[in-house]
Amino acid sequence: MTNNRNSKLLWTLPYVIVAFGLLFAFIGLSEFYNVKIAGQESAYAFGPVNENQWYYQNASVYASYNLTIGLMFLTASVLTVWATIKKNKTLVITGISLTILFFIAELVSSKVQ
């Protein structure tokens, strides 16, 4: 009974993690698009205003940061989906771990001013 429950959890958890990762990928990539491609820089307070995080130095740094975050989460999500389809437990755990690690890294980097 416990083994079956653990197996179901292992194959259900990736769906939640993928949704979470894709949400962060979408946010990061859409911010990159808004600032770098659409040129909506005036909508953001860049510079040392309101004690913003380090990546608000200027539009270029902000766009690069969000592109990096978006691609990291997208890569981890694609890996998790692919591993789930292939039913490869090692890669599923790797994809989940990467998503959690990227989330922690984003939390830590957002605290740096």
C-alpha cells in the first residue's frame, strides 16, 4: 500500500512542479519581452528607487535577469515533462530538484539589494 502511494505521489508531483515552473518561466520571459523587445522601459522604476533589488539597476540587467530565470525554469519544466513521459524516475527527481533549486536561487537573489 505504501509503495503504491509513493509511486502515485512520484507521478503526480511532476504535474504540480511543471505548472509551477511554467508559471515562473512565463513571468520571466514575459518581463524580458516587455522590457527588451516591446521597449516598455518607462513602466519600470529602474535605479536606486524604493530600495529595489539588484536587477533593477537598469533595463538591460533586468531583461537579462528575467531571460535567464525564464529559460532556467523552462528547461527544468521541459526536462520534467520529458522524464515523466519516459517514466524515468531519476530524471523526474532531477527536474523537480532543479525547479526547487531555481526557486530558492530566485528567492535568495531577490533579497540582494
